[in-house]
Amino acid sequence: MKYNYKDLGLVNTKEMFKKANENGYSVPAFNFNNMEQMQAIIEACAEMGSPVILQCSTGARNYMGKEVVPLLAKAAVEIARAKGSDIPVALNLDHGPDFDTIKDCIEYGFSSVMIDGSHYTFEENIAMSKEVAEYAHQFDVSVEAELGVLAGVEDDVVAEETIYTKPEEVEEFVAKSGVDSLAIAIGTSHGAHKFKPGDDPKLRLDILKEIEKKIPGFPIVLHGSSSVPQEYVEMIKKYGGELKDAIGIPDEQLRLASKSAVAKINVDTDGRLAFTAGIRKTFGDKPAEFDPRKYLGPAKELMKAYYKTKLADVFGSEGAYTKGK
């Protein structure tokens, strides 16, 4: 069965981003792969009064099933409302690879889509993004594109090195493509192994500032913005996991970005680490446990608790929406 996102209780990202830019915070875009991760995300955001973008990669959508994803998104909205929260909830495709995938996602209830043409030439990226924007806007679906390349690995997205976004290109790209938001490369990176211990990761806030001047008021997006919390890295190792030493993007750097034109920050790896740490801890402490509820439940709670701290300390979106406000 196909869905219109509005019938699922979802919204697109346009008003969400406008309010974020006007009030100096970023909307969290948290990736999910199953019911428990969705619950962790929506419960954290509903309890903190934060808007949220439920984010789903092509790989996650294939894993859960395209028929399942919109129903999980609808359930998320219902969970928030049952908690007395009126936070807006969007469902976004992360790193859409082509027009056909985008079209299918729109037909199955996505309220926002990202087309990733960052690996093509500037002109090809504009043409691909324009095609998607013209189609999606017929259904009031918002569109994100990417200019510049992030290093790292995320599902099928692989890049050896970062290619920083060129501020002199953004105005032309936005004008010609007609997209609603733009993901840029200023030093973030996909995956858990962003930087090695001893590195001093810094965001190129100078590039961000130049981009803001070129497209004032336009919503900017940061991908690959997990901080790789060491407590979960160590917990995973303690309970038998194998994980290379790595560090992510410092929270204080992300908070500086969120106070600017960055309307959306993507986080995936941090949630995976917290969720996996919770599962491993249960198995380590209770090796006889085999009831999925008994190890997925604690994992959900750990992920939820962590995201609540991120909403307050990094996104600045806590309390952006309260009932009746």
C-alpha cells in the first residue's frame, strides 16, 4: 500500500528549518534501523520538546522493508502524541542514490528526500538535484542535496577523502537546482572511525561562515556528525566487542555550527554505538538471556538517554516545541 506522508501525521522540513534558523538551533536527524531505535529517538525528542527527522538510508529501508518504514514513522507520531507532545516529525531518505529510489520513497510516505549527486560533476549534480526537486515539490516533499564530499563509510556511501564545499559554488547550485536545503562538507566524516586518537578534529567554521554570506537564511545540513562517545566504545570492548580506537566530532564544535545557519545535523554512528553497547552489556552480565525484549529494551533505553543529552548540549533544540506553544 502506498501513502501520502500527511496521512501518516508527518510534515516536510520547510517550517521546521525556518524555525530552527530563526532561533539558533539545529533539528536532529537520527537514523533508525528497527522499531527499538525508532522508539528511542521519538521518546527522547517528545520528552525534550524537540522537533525530529527520522532518517532512513536506502540500506536501512531495504532491511526493514519499504512497507514497514512508513508504518514505523506513523507509530512514532502516535507515540509522541500519546506523550502529550506536538513536536513535528519528518521522515527523510538519507543519501538517495537515484531518481527511481526517490520516487519510490515519496510514494511510500517519505516527507523529505536527499539526492546525493556529490560524486558527480558540478553540472551533473545540479541537473540530478533539479530533476528530483521538480518532481518532489509536486507532492510538497522537501529536498536536500549535497555539495562537496565527506570522507568515510556509511552504508553504500564510501569516500577516501574530504572535498570541502566551495563557497563560490553554493549560490549558483541552490538557484539552479531549486532544492530546499544543502548538505556541505566542512570537516565532518561518515562512520565510527572518523579520526585517530591524537588527531585534533576541527570543523571549518570559516567555510561555513562564507557559505552563510553567499546564501543567507538558507538551511544548511551537516552529515557525519557523530561524536563517537568513548564510554560506549569502551563498553563494547569490555563486553567482547572489537572496535578500533577512534574519535568523532567534538560536541562543542557542533554546537557552534548549530547556532549558525546549520538547520539539520545528522547522527547515526552514535546511536549504533549506544545501542550495541546496551546489547553487549546485557549479554555480558546475563549470558543465559535469550529473550529479545530483555536485551533490546535496555539497548533502547541507553540510546534514548544519550540522545536526550545531545538534544540539550549539541542541537540546542530542547524545548523548541511544547504543547500548545
